[in-house]
Amino acid sequence: MLAGKGRTAQKQRTRRAILEGARELMRQGKPVTVAAAAGLHGISRATAYRYFSDPAMLVAEAGLDIAVKPYEEIVAGAADLRQRLRAISLYIFDLSTSHEARFRQFVAMTLAAWSPEDAAGPQMRGARRVGLYERALQEDGGGLAAARRQALVRALSTATGTEAMIALYDIVGADPAAARATVAEIADAILDRYLGPARTGRDGMGRDDPQGGRAEAGCDRAES
């Protein structure tokens, strides 16, 4: 279990390093290639191509990554673990809807580039939300067993972001307000399942949005 978690964390660090290399090249006005971005952080060409086989996808994801707020800003005002996890879910959804065209294009590129051979390699596309959820859980001091923490992160991760936006907008025809409310409701149900029922909050149901409505998905690039 611990070995698997360590491998996942290493994959995320490698991906982040390649993305940071791409951003460095972009800031310098230099051509972005997979090998050049990886080389800035001592990552081999062979390893880099297991994460990004197409420079266009690397550029697209590096550009999206710039828009992500730092963790501290995302969870500002959240009083406990439940509120922090809920704030992350809503923020990731708001980020997707605020940059809808760019995220749709990125998903389309990812799907178009996929091949059966990719199934055996690391397919941690983005994974911003995973790192955010895991940080919130780590800060809580470990009230959940490791397997249950991983299950909670998986459940929350499937119910937000671009994937949730596409399902809610395209499949069920929800408007933005209804879509966001649905993401919040699903997050609440997941948190009830893993953390226990919430205490009564401002709305009388224990459903408290610490950011007071729609989370601003603006951009300061202090994290990834």
C-alpha cells in the first residue's frame, strides 16, 4: 500500500517538474519540446515521453496550470477538514467552468492522443485535485485509515472538474447554477459517507460554502 502511494507521488512530482520546465521555456520565449522541458529538471527524454508524447499537449497543460490558485487561498475561510475538502471540490469545478473552452480543448487533445499502448503507462492527467485533497487530509492529522483516505480522494476526484462539467452541461443539460449546486450536493454526500454527517450549518442542512457562493477561479500561479 505504502509502496503504491509512493510511486503515485513520484509520478506526480515528475509530471509537475516537466510542466514547470515547459513554463520556464514559455516565459523565456523559447520553443517548448518535451525533451527540453524535462532536461531543465534532470529528467531523461525516455521518461518524459512516458508522460507527454506530444509537445502540444505539454504546452496546453502547462498553460492551464498557470491559472490554479495556491492551496492556502482555495481553502481560506474553511474551518475544518470537511469545509476544506468541499471548498477544493467547488474550486476545481469553478476553475473548469471559468476556463471552459481551454479545458474542453485539452480533454479533446488528450482523448485524441490516447492509444491502447498508453494503458500500461502513467496516465495521471493533471491530477491537481488529487494533490489538493491529499494535502487537506494530511493537515488533518490522519483521522482516517490510509485505505479509506485513498477511497475518499478517489470519490471526490470523480465528482468535480471538467469531467463533471461535461456530464452536467452536455448530458443532463444543467445550467451553471444547477451544475454547481449538484457538484456541492455530491461532495456533501461523499463527505457524509466518509467523515460522518455534518453538523447543521448556515443553511440548516450542514451544507456550508466557506467561500460564500461561487468560488473565484482567478489566477495567481503560486502552486500546481
